[in-house]
Amino acid sequence: MIKYLKEGKPAAERADDDAKVRTTVESVLAQIVQDGDAAVRALSEKFDQYNPPGFLLSETDIEKAMAKVSKRDMQDIKFAQQQIRTFAEAQRASMQDIEVETMPGVILGHRNIPVQSVGCYVPGGKFPMVASAHMSVLTASVAGVPRIIASAPPQNGEPHPAIVTAMHLGGAHEIYVLGGIQAVGAMAIGTETIDPVHMLVGPGNAFVAEAKRQLFGRVGIDLFAGPTETMVIADTTVDAELCATDLLGQAEHGYNSPAVLLTNSETLARETMTEIDRLLSVLPTAETAAISWRDYGEVIVCDTYDEMLEVADDIASEHVQVMTDRDDWFLENMTCYGALFLGPRTNVANGDKVIGTNHTLPTKKAGRYTGGLWVGKFLKTHSYQKITSDEAAASVGEYCSRLCMLEGFVGHAEQANVRVRRYGGRNIPYGEAAE
């Protein structure tokens, strides 16, 4: 039996919130399409109170920003980037071009080709998401993307030094100080001063996620990565402090960050709810985390581990912290999630900031059909074919001719027939199938 001790906002209310976001984004993107740079400047002034001579940082601007970063912060940024680079390079090495001769004279293959230009969005509203620059810019660089542009909102009226540093060290070729819808819109649509990209990547708030959704098709996107989500799957092998800390650690992201406790112990569930109330009385970011927990927090008690697995796959949370007596069982059996964090020694913050896996992950159940951002997202796998002998051209052509005629595509069949005539010496009447 599945029992809910706490539920968040009803689905209907969440749908209303989404509809309001959708309408706002449509209006803003239409402004950018119509007015280009003028719209971007007006939006920047409206939303970020930022109206500089130019949004693109010069080399001098970048050097000035980096000079403001302390020695310790610089060391920490470089350490995190090294972990992320190491894992991304291993992933890239696993993706091989292939070529195979499937029958004598017929050669098929594929090549992994980098996307040619990518726009990387780095959130920086309430919290400057320095780590997002590593995850998008650096990973695109490892993939070999030849043009990487990056954008983040200003902080206190100027570029955020650590974000600019992370973008530059990660390999960004152009760095813009733009936030929100206007940033992703400008990168995707293009303006008089910003050439459009082929692909948008990076997490963001509900407005950024919706903008990416609406821009998909005009450009590629990595995935729908909206407000962060976290799920803690726990049994009696851990205590309420760990569970509560891991839930609130992600709920502080914003006012609409779902946090779910899934357990087979009602005692642990109730103790965790009590501990959350205690932590909210001392947590410096409680003003944000408390609203997320109130409106989007859930506590679900199951009878069995199989029920826990079923519920977890149905919710398909972005981050799933597993702390049970069978963590590897969840690893082997879970199919829908963004990323797993296995055992009490690890945690979602490791993945967010430093350990090496990518933190741009699917939200809103997108984990049912996609994984998170990784070096492979920046590569397009393109197939090719070639026939190197007359015999193969004629043999494949005969099959192709008949199959095309089966579907009624006479013109298709003639593409095959002309090869059968030319390379096989067969006299096939025009518009008829090879025999």
C-alpha cells in the first residue's frame, strides 16, 4: 500500500502556473524576433536593471573579472573542472566512429560530428551557478564544438567574476552578460550583434526552461531542465537528519523545487518531517526552502521495496538519493530518473558542484525518455554509405527496385533500376520492378 503523509500543490494549480509562464515567454520571444538588440536591451534593463554599452565581454573585461576571484576560489574552480573534464573525456573516448562492410562491396558507417555552435546558459539570479559553466561550456569544449558562446545574468550590476572565470577556463569563445528569457532568446534567434547558435544547453528557472521548449526546432536543445527536483529513497539504515538535510539542500534552489521522501518506514517519515521543521528554523535559505517544501514537498510511505521502485520510476525525479540496504538493487532496476546518488556517503551537492558527473538533468518526468547533459549531447551521429563494386550495386539495386514498387514509389525504383541497368547489364523497362 502506498500512503501519502504529505502532498504538494494539486496538479491543476501547477498547470495554471505553467500556463502563466508559457504566455510570458511567448510574448518575450516575439519581442526579440521583432526588435532584436533593442528588445534584448530593454528586457535586460527591465528584468536585471542592467544596460551596459555592450553585453559581450572583451578580453580586458574577462581579465578584470578573473582578477577579482580569490586564490582559493580559483583553485576550487580548477579542481572541479578537472573532475568534470576527466569524466567527459572518458565518455568521449567511448563514442567511436564505425565503418563496416555488411556484404561484399557495401560499406556503411557513421561519424560523430560536433554541433557547430552552442549557446550555454548559466543561471545566476538568486544564486550564481558557477558550476553550470563547467557542465555546459567545458563539456562542449571536450566534444570539440568550434563555437561556444556563454551567457549569465549580471550580479549587482556587473559580470559575476567566478562565473566569468569558469566560462573562460571552460573554453567559451564569447561571453555575454545576459540573463533569463532574453539570453536564451538572443542566442537562439540571433540579433544584429549576436549570431544565432545551432543548439541551446543549460539549466534555468521555469521561464528559461519554457523558452527552450518554445525555441526547440529553431535550434536543438539538450533537454528540459527546469526547476530542480530531488527525491530521497531511504529505509531504516539512515536517520532523519540525513534525509531532511538532503531534501532541503535542493529545496533551497527556488520556490518551486519538488522534494520527495520515499520510504518504507513511517517512523522515519514522521521523524524526517519533524527534522525538516527544525532545520527550517536555522537554515539561512529557509525563506526559499520553506515555500518549496510547503508547496512541492511530498512524503510517501510504501510497504515494500518494489512499491518504492514503482513510485520512483513514475515520478522520474531529476536527482534521486538512494540510502537503503540495497542501493545497487535500485541502480540495477530503476529506469526513469536524471541521476542516482548511491549511499549515505555521497549526496546531490557532490554531483551539482564537483564530483565530475554533469548536473544538467531532466526534470518534469523527462527522465522517462532522456538522460542528462553529457559530451554525447554535443555530438551528432551521421551515417554514410558507399558501394564499391558493380556486383553489389546491381544486387542491392534489384532488392531496392522491388521494395520501392511494393510501396508505389516508381521514381524511387528508377533510382535503383538505372544502377541495375548500368552496372548489372540488365534491361529493365522504365517504370517496372527488377525481377
